[in-house]
Amino acid sequence: MALLINDLCINCDVCEPACPNEAISQGVEFYEIDPARCTECVGHFDEPQCQVVCPVECILIDPEHTESQTELLSKYHQLQQSSAKD
């Protein structure tokens, strides 16, 4: 599953640099997570780093983008291959 940032976000800027997949960016009102790039840190860490650093706990599971651990790991490998080509 990808994660999402809800409207409790205070734009503190700590989640964006914590994301190893560069899935987090500043949105119109608050930070947003690109579900195509979010692996919940599978392949990098044991837990999502954005959730670890978030001071207001506004980063939740996105029910619109459910994925198994296997699917998240596959996405991680695809992202790594794309990065290696760049």
C-alpha cells in the first residue's frame, strides 16, 4: 500500500528528505505522496521513514492504493532499475 498525507500536515518539511524514493513533494496545501513511487520504504528500511519523522502523525495508509509486500518490493526494484539508467 502506498501512504498518503492528510490535511493535518503542518508542512514542517521533515518527511520529504526522509523518503528514499523521492515520492514526497510539496502540494498545493500540504505535502503529497506519489503512490507510483511510494514503497512504504520496503527495500530500504523496516518501517516508513516519513511516518517515523512526522511530528503530527498525518501519514496514513492510502486505501486507494493497496499493495502486498511482494508488490511493494517489486516496485522498489523497478524504481532502482530506473534510477540506475538515469
